[in-house]
Amino acid sequence: MQSRRAGNRRLASPQEVEERLAPIQSALTWALLGLVIERSGHGYDLIKRFDAHYDGLLALNDPSYVYKALTSLERRGLIEALPPEPAGSSARGIQKTPFRATEQGLAAYAQHLRVEFGDLERSASLLLRQTCGLLTSQQEDALKLIEEAEHACLKRRASSAKAPVRHAEGSPAGAVEAHLLAKLREIALAEVVRFLALARAQFERQARAAREVPGDARR
């Protein structure tokens, strides 16, 4: 794919070169790239689609961030600008420039998802190790933490069962996405509840054993 701006190329500034080489850290930027991959669109269109698509999983607190992210993605060569839409197509008569993903953008997004999938177990293991670290010296606090997590998860599981998963209308993968998200939530919450019950039982045994040890023996 070749950008329409190819004829107006200029030397990139040191800041732009550094930005292109630096890895993308923002989950919002990756999320916006995903929306552009799903369907080309301009900034205002992406702002409207964001909340419907990510449904509370990510929050776009500042809509102006979308335009900054699009500029960054274009500088990196992950998206490219299409010919501007006619000014008459906008309610305010403002000319808007839509963007589409490049082949480089598709490859980068696929690699990002591979990393994210591979990181799921690492994140859960890290959280467990940190909690067990608390268990070593603060058994009651660790037990309370697990009990609170279990209660919150049970509450989310109950409310989730009643709330249908929304998806963006007109999306070819919308129905599949809604079905898979519902299943993912159902399976994940069930397994987390089961795991937390197991963790709570073991934490209770550990806390009980600690209480039974005479004070002098713990010194």
C-alpha cells in the first residue's frame, strides 16, 4: 500500500524518527489501530465506534487522544491517509480524512496480539506470587484479600449472567465476537471463582497454622 502523501515526502525530524522506532506502550493506541483494521475511518468516526466496540474494557477519557494516536500511527507507517471525504458529507461541512491500515500495521497488530496472549499466564502468575508473598508474614491480610477477590468475582459472575454482551452494529464479526466474549466471560469467571475457592482454603489452613504456633516459636 502506498500513501497518497508519497509525493510530498520530507525528511523526518529526530523526534519523528525516535517515535517510529519506539514501541507502542498505550493500550488505547493499539485499540484504535484495531478499529482501523476492522474498518477504515476518520477521527470522529473512530471516537463514536470506540465506546461501542470496547464496551467499558477501555475508556477513552479524552477524545482528542484519537487524533494524536492517528498521527503517531501514520508516522510509524502502520496506517495511511485516504483521500479526504467531500466537505458536504459532514453535517458541519468539515472535510475529514479517513485512514486505513497498511500491511505493516496488520503485521504489527498481529504480533501485538501474540504478545498479549502469551502474557496472560505471566500476569496471573505474577499476581499470585505477590499475594503469596503477603501470606508469608501477614496471613490474615492475605486471607482477607483472597476472600474479597472471591466475593467480587462471584458478584461479577452473577451480574454478567444477566447482561448481554453488546457489539457494534454492521460489524461482520459482531455476532461472533459477542458470542465469544460471552463464553470467555462465563468460562473465565467460573474458573477464577474455582481457583479463588482453592486459594482461600489453603490460605485459611496457613493462617490457622500460624495462629496455633506459640509466640516464642515464631520469633
